[in-house]
Amino acid sequence: MSTAPDAIYRPTFAEIDLDAYARNLAAIRQLLPPGSDVMAVLKADGYGHGAVELARVCEREQVPMLAVALFEEALEIRRGGVALPILTLGALTHDQVKRSLGDNFILGITGPESLRLVHQVATAEGKVIPIHLKLDSGMGRMGLAVDDLDLAAALLGDGRLDLQAIYTHYANASDPSDPFTTFQQQRFDEMRNILMRAGVSAPLHHSANSAATVRRLVAPGDMARVGLSLLGAEPLDAGTTRLEPVLRWATEIVRVKQLAANEAIGYGTTYRTSRPSRIATLPVGYADGYDRLLSNRGEVLIRGRRVPVVGRVSMDLVTVDVTDLPEVASGEPVVLLGRDGIVEISAEEHAEKTGTIPYEVFCRISARVPRVYRGGGAPLRIRSRFACFVSEVP
Ligand SMILES: *Cc1c(COP(=O)(O)O)cnc(C)c1O
């Protein structure tokens, strides 16, 4: 029996449980001190989960603010009908700053260039632009350095910029044993004191990502900028703070083939059957974000059991050994990532096997994989880059 959402699509899809996202949000809020709340980070299309859909959950749950990396990501969420304030964390162009005016966007100021740019646009347009000012407390990447603080004091003096918050970002909060986070906290405090003495302060501060939030490093009244934990993945290098996985990536067997012992499978003939084998083909490959490093290493779930990937992962296909599951045939549901009963293949497991982090595992699930949304008080919805063809089917 098919579990695929719509027969026009290949039966490979990522199912997003919006109610699980809402439950994770509630669980993270429980960890926060008084006066604090979550700023939901939805960059890179909500780490591949779908920024607009997650933003709608945030709006319903009265999250006060969203954050994205790119200005166009903020526009996309706005086009999706979400009215919440959206902070942009990345670098900005002149046209983006102009386009941001009056649409409840908040511009993250990531360096002296963007500070000058935003101040210049505000002056030219006769507008007050809301900003959050980023300080570089040790990441060495974005944010004002100590030497830039004079410039900040000068440009913030004339009221053209509405400084709503000051923030920083931790480099290694995922490792609780690394004292660098404490060092960054101290440096952030010192830099804010320098600004304060120059007459610059903000009503709000934020520094914690998911890792710092689950470590309860959020100061009372600060916001917590949380992305990964809301998706139910593990933000700590070696932790068990994982909440409920929101995404389940699934497919179906499209054929089962009987092979004799000592037959080769796939490109490079990297696998040979050691016994008479039943090999199932799955309609998913590295073009979908199923990492080629899972060749001969990955596992999938069928009927609640782990089944090994055999041979190379190719662009569109994966082969798995179902010899020990004699009853399975074409049409059998397969879980690539997520839970099947009490068994789970986690994003951390894929990350470990492919030398990366769960963030990248999610981001790499490509646009070729339709996203199916369940929950959120709405009927099932599908988002696919092939959606343009659906209406052409009678
Ligand atoms: C991505 C990002 C976050 C969220 O990080 P998570 O680990 O996913 O919670 C927070 N702050 C900034 C500046 C980011 O770029």
C-alpha cells in the first residue's frame, strides 16, 4: 500500500510535522529564564524544512520575532503572509536596505560597511530604520570589532537608526567543556560597556543559539536565537538534549531483484553479494541529498528494521539488501531519515557517517524532494518544485 501523498509524484518525500515543531517550541520556552522568549531562526528555508510553513506556526504560537540569513528569505516569509518582525542576519545590499523600509524587517548590522550603508539610506529616505547591532565577541566573522565602536556611537547619535537590540554569536557553544563561550560572554559584556559609556544602549540583547539555549546560558530578558533545536536535532557535540524530530524522509521500494552469490551491485562494483540476495531499489539518490558517502554505509528502515545500503548511492537510486525481509516487495514503505515505530535513523547518524553536522544533512535534502506538511491545524499540503505540473493532470 502506498503512503506517498500524491500519485503524480515519485513516492519520495519529506514529511514535516508542524505540531512537533510547535511542541519543540513549547519545550524550548520552558528552558528560558523570566522575560526571555525565542527568536525562531528560519534561514536556508528553515534548514530545508520550509521557512514559510514554520513561520506560520511561529506566528500562531506568538513567537515575537523570526531571523533569516538572506534578505530574500525574509521577503519570502512575508510573501507567505506572515506579519512577524524578521531580523536579517547576513550582509545587505543598498537595494535590499531600501526595499526593507516599512515592512517590519529589522536589519542586522554586521559590520562598519552595513552600518554606514543603512545609516546613509535612512538619511536619504528620511526614515528611521530598525536595527540590531552585532558585535564580534570572538567568532571573527561578522559583527563590529572593538575598533568599530566609535563609528557606531557616531552614527547612532542622530536618531536615524532605531537600535532595538545588541547581539553576538558563539563559536563553540556546542562543546560545554570549551571555556571560549565564557570568554565570548565576557567580551560581549565589555563591548556593550564601551558602547554604554559612549551613550549607546539597547533595550534587548541576544547571544544564545540552540546549543547555548539548551545549556541555559540565556540571561533573563534576553532572546534565544534558536534554529536546530526546534527541528528536534541535537545541538551539542555529544549531547542528549534532542527534542522531537520534525522531519521524516521516506520513500518506497520500486523493485526487488533476486541476485545470485558473488554478483556486483552499482557503479564501481564496490559491493558483491556474499550469498543469494534480494536487492531492493529505492527511487532516491545524491541528487536528492542522500549523501554518496552513505554508499555501503547507510541504513534505512523497513518494517521497523534496519536494512543496509549496498553498493554506491547513485544520482537517482539507492540499493538496499532485503534478503532478511523475504516478505517485502515493490511498494513497501521505507524510512530514510526519521522514525519508524520505535526505531530511528537520525540526522546525527547520517552526519556522523558522512563527516558533517545535522544542519547540513537537513539543508542538503534538495528541492527535488517534495515537502509534505502535516498538522498545524490545516489539511495536508504538499510543496514541490514540480507543483506546476499537478494542475495539468485531469
Ligand atoms: C544559524 C544561526 C543561529 C541558530 O543556530 P542554531 O544552532 O540552529 O540554533 C543563531 N544565530 C545566528 C547568528 C545564526 O547564524
